[in-house]
Amino acid sequence: MTGMTENLSTELSDGEFAARLAQQAGAILLDIRAAGELAGKALGQAGDEAANAFICNAIRTYRPDDALLSEEEKDNPARCDRSRVWIVDPVDGTREYGEARSDWAVHVGLAVDGAASLGAVALPGLDGGVVLRSDEPRSLPAAPDRPRMVVSRTRPAAEAVAVAELLGAELVPMGSAGAKAMAVVRGEAEIYLHSGGQYEWDNCAPVAVAEAHGLFCSRIDGSPLHYNRRDPYLPDLLICRPEWTGRVFAALGKP
């Protein structure tokens, strides 16, 4: 793992730094899985620990003045007094990773003064691996007339199912939050509506990437998403194509 940090430095831009962390953590996770020594929950736990150690050690080494919030680290409330905080999820979709599925992600986000200002989301399970970055946005592909809505493959939120019915949307079951958000960025869906409970590390990096690509992001009541709060629980989220925002809120009964 030590050798993986050889191409990191304090001279990298935040965007390049985040992208390299996400990509290299993904490579570590794939190596652990390919070894074939673990499976299921044990594999997920080992992957979480290794990816978290790599990402957090790199941030503390190369961004020592910044704060850190990770799903796999004990929270330090002192972060709330800092302007810049890295918000990371070493394995978003541990279950999918442990089951050798492709719909899991690595999140490396940077919140500045409470806003998701920068992020990189790696999708290592896809062929060749993919890293989507807020500092390198791509054009959104053309959308079909009938919208597609990504939902949890195991427990679709009632609000999402109800909105899909009102919009005539096709439901697309998928695993992790990052995979679902990036499906909208990649043009595989138009709407990601979630109301089943998340934390800041579940969506900080995905929101930064989605916003940079021109997507609309907010709470499902239309209020802004705020990060680096003392309580990192962030229960709901909407990421969607701008042309569908008004119709989604109308289906939710919002003005």
C-alpha cells in the first residue's frame, strides 16, 4: 500500500489529488477481492479497512491543514470549526463490493464552508474502472422522452416509487448511492430520488460531481445540501436532470 502513494504530492491540485485517491483506493479494493481469500462480509470489512487507511493516511500526509470526516473513522467534532473538510466513503456499497458486483463506489469529496465544492467518485467494478471528477465535467448525453429513475435494488424508497408512477418513469434498481448518482451523470438515468436516510459521506463527492456536470442537487424539499455539520446524518437527496426538476417537485407536492 505504501507504494501506491508515490504519485501523490502536496503540489497536486485538489481535483487531481481526489481523483488519484479514489482511483488508487479502488485498485486496492480490487486487489483484495481478486486474492480470493475472503468473501461476503469479511471481504467487505477488509476492503473498508484497507481503503480507509490508504485514503485517510494520504489526506493527513498531503493535506495536513484540512479536516477529515470518514465513515470508517471516529468523528472528531473539531472538524466543524474548519473551513475545509475532506468527506470520504472508502467503500460506498460494501455489500455490493463483497458480493463481487459492479455497482459500488469510492467517494472522495471536499466540502468548503459547508458546500460540496469538489469530488471524485471511482467506479472500480466497471470494465477498466471509471473515475468521474468535478474538475473535469463532461457533456450530458441526450435523454430519452421517458425518464429513468435509479432506486435501491433491495429497498426502493416509497417516495421514489410514488414519484416514478406519477411521472411514468422506468425504475432502474442499483446498489450504492455513488453508483446511482453517477448513473445520472453518465446518462444511464435521469432522476435519483432518495429518502431512506444517508450520511454526508454517502453523497458529498457524488453531489460535487453531479453539480459540476450541470445536474440539479438538493434535499427533496428543495432546500440546499449542507456539509460538515455536527450531526452528519443527511436523510434525503435529489439528483436529476434540470429539465425534470419541476415535474419531480410537482409529483412530490412541492411548490
